[in-house]
Amino acid sequence: MTNSNLIHEKPTIYETKIGMLYGIIIAISLIIITICYIILKTKVNFGILLILYPAGIIFLYRLYIAKKK
């Protein structure tokens, strides 16, 4: 006899392969932006970086915590 009252959760994006792909893309992007700014002396809009860097770091942190479990 099976229990039909079980609830199955869908995995979050942090637990999927697409989440890992996004994490790799975000990590590479953050490194490239930093290298371009330091080495190539490119002009960067700091307003965009204030949005992108914390959001990217938070995504990578949540991805790390989800993969650690």
C-alpha cells in the first residue's frame, strides 16, 4: 500500500544543472569584468556593478550552499 499523500517538491534552480551552468557563467563574467577594469582601464558604470556584483555573489553563495547539502 502506497501513501498517496506525499508531496513532491521541484528542485530549486540552485539544485539543477542549469543552475550550475548559470553559476559558471556568472563567476566567469565577474572575473572578466574585474580583469577588464584593472588591466584594460575600461570605463565601467559603477551603478551597474553595484547591482551585478552583489546579485552574482549571492547567487554563487546560494548555489554553493545547495550543492553542499
